[in-house]
Amino acid sequence: MMNNTSKKPFSFPPGTVIRGKWYKHIYTIVKELGYGANGIVYLVQGSSGYQALKMSDSNVSITSEVNVLKAFSKVQGSPLGPKLLDVDDWEVRGQKIHFYVMEYIQGTDLLSFVQSKGFSWTGVLVAQLLTDLERIHKEGWVFGDLKPENLIVTGPPYRIRCIDVGGTTINGRAIKEFTEFFDRGYWIGGSRRAEPSYDLFSVGMILINLAYPTRFTKTGEGNIKQLRQAVDSKDQLKKFAGTILASLEGKFQSANEMRESLLHGLSNAQPVQQPKPKPKAQRSVPQSSTVRASSPHPSRYQNQRNKNSSHFLETVLVVIIVSLLYVLYIYGELL
């Protein structure tokens, strides 16, 4: 769920009870979901079922993410991020811990889903993601830390959702959080300024990651040439190649523009050629009447013709016998 590269800020075992200082809501920890530089997320049991609770010792980080979730809730259409449920503090061991509670989105992370269901799902799900990005970009936000670990596929019906908004940044500011493999600054030295093209670069790298599940490291300068070679080396990416390279080179002005390019590539993809069935071997049957006559399996027509001939001979024989009897009868009368 989060970037597991930093030291855990907290460690509470399952069964720990969290009681909000201000609103008195009670949550029981079920298990840890993930952690990062800005906090740790637990699956908790609340009064209305399972929920996700993120806690941090930084009130600034919690407030920032709460503001993002509130902003997302105002965006028209299907929600990209989780629904915000509660915001409070928890005092434990003489320490004040800030937390918020959000909807627990159940599903499979994007990479695992594609590996399980097949690469054919990639286009549909990424098109959904781009639709959602277009909406939040128009509201002045840039997601920032886009990667498969932060994207969950729910359903069926299958729908892509985001579970970590910690990297979401107001347009024009410096990106708050990023992961190197999906960061344009890491690959091509591009700006880490929050703008739609930053997210679209990450979407292009997500497409590459889905074809390279274990990812790969930067070699040499690690520029666009290495990424182009990676795209060209995978048949799975051929139908997305133009879209991916355009996103990496910053040619798209909006998420909608990238989505249209993606769908165009899908619609023009060559269908897989199914191998033609081999013709069945047929035995050559000589046209000789001798072969037909000696066939152990005469045709229906032949059977019928034989029956008709037999009936005709029987009729002729009966007529002859009756005629002879009639002649003998006349002859007897004359005597």
C-alpha cells in the first residue's frame, strides 16, 4: 500500500484498541497494511465494519492528506481515492498520534491482477485511470506517486481505485513523494514540478512495469533510449508503444489526450491470427464400377434398387404360376 523503504514510525500489534480523543470513536487493529515516511496504515474494525486507519506523528502530513481526500470527494464521477470517514487524535504512552480513517478498498493490486487475469485487461484499466486523472487534474491536483502498488482493482465489475494519496500535490508545487522507477526526474532528468505531464509519464512507466513485473534498473544515462528499447523488446507493448513513448516524451497535454491515443492503439491492434486447421486426408476412391460392386457397404440407393429388382421378379413369377394354373383349369373343363 505504501512505500516500505523507511523505518516504521509505530508498531502496534493486532487487538490494540484506538480511541479517538475528540470524537470518542473506537477502532481495533486487525493487521498492518503498509507504512512509509509519512505514517503507517492499519486495517481496523470499527463500528461500521472494516476500515483503513492511517496514523502519523506529523499533524502537517495528516492534514495535507485529509485535505486531498476532501477535495477528491468533491470531484464529480466515480471516486478515485478512498472515502474519508473520520479525523482525530489518539493519546497513548504519553504521545499524541494524529490519524484519519478512510474507506477500506478491498481488491488486488494492479500488477497482481494483470498477472492473474491476463495482459489483455491492461488497456481497459489504464483507460479508467486516465479518466480519473483527467478529473483530478482539472481540480488542480497532481497525483505524484503513481505506481501499481497504489492502485487496487475492485469488483467485478472491475474498477481501478487508488489507496494512497500521500504523494498528491497541488499543481505547480514540487512533487512531495515519488518512486524512482516511475519518476521522470530519475529517468530523463525532467522536472519534478507537479503538473499533468508528470502523472502521464508515470502512467507510461506503469504500462512498462506491467510487461516487466520485476522492473529493471537504469543503465548508463538511463535516458529515453533505454526505455524505448524496453518497449520495443516486448510484444505485449506493441499496441501501446506510440502512447507510451509520447507520454515519456511529454507530448500529451492532458490525460484525456493520452486516453484517446491508448484507445486508438487498441482499436488498431492486429487480431491474433489463429492457425488454420489442417485439411483432413482423403482417400482417393477409384471410379471403377468393379470397386463399387465389391464394396462391403453399398449405398442406400443401391440397396433400394436391389429391393425393387427383387420385388419385380417375385411379381413376374406369381403371374406365371397363376397363368399356368388357369390354363390347367380350362384344359380340365374341356376334358
